[in-house]
Amino acid sequence: PKGNLVSDAQNILKLWREHFSSLLNGNERTAPGDGEPDSPIDYGGADVPLPDREEVRIEITCLKNNKPAGADVLQAELSKHGGEELISNMHQLLCKICSDESMP
């Protein structure tokens, strides 16, 4: 119930159960690919430079090993061993996202 104060223990437990169930089952509003972010990022009209290949290489190298995959289901170890082809493709993708200001 949005906007209603829940004070009894049973209803509080029910709300938490629903919340965590939706997170577990992927029904939460923040699921990957589920629309726009909550608030747009405003850079004050300033142009943000496109990332260069070296920045992409550095960020991939800095990924931590032995961590569970995130929402994108990509393991850091796989990205690190992708070589120049992965860096090139990732760079092209990031530049497209920045230029178009939308996800492909």
C-alpha cells in the first residue's frame, strides 16, 4: 500500500516478503532493461567526452576477480581474457551509448 503507514507486525512482514520476493524473481522495477532511470543525469549542457580505448582497457583490467556476475551475467574474468577484440567492441558500444544517449 503506497502512502499508507503499516504498523502491525503481520502486514510489515507481508510487505517485506513481497519486496524480497519481487527482487528474487526479477519483478522489481529496477530489473535490467526495464525502462528509463529514476532521474535523468543532467550535465548542465556540458559535452561529456567519449571514452577512449585506453580508458576501456584500464576499466576492464580493474574489474575484480572471483566476484559473482551482476545483472548483466558477465564474469570479470571473461572480460579480462577477451583481448583486443573485446576492448574494441566494448569501446564501440560505449561510444554508441554515449553518442545516442540511449541503450541499443
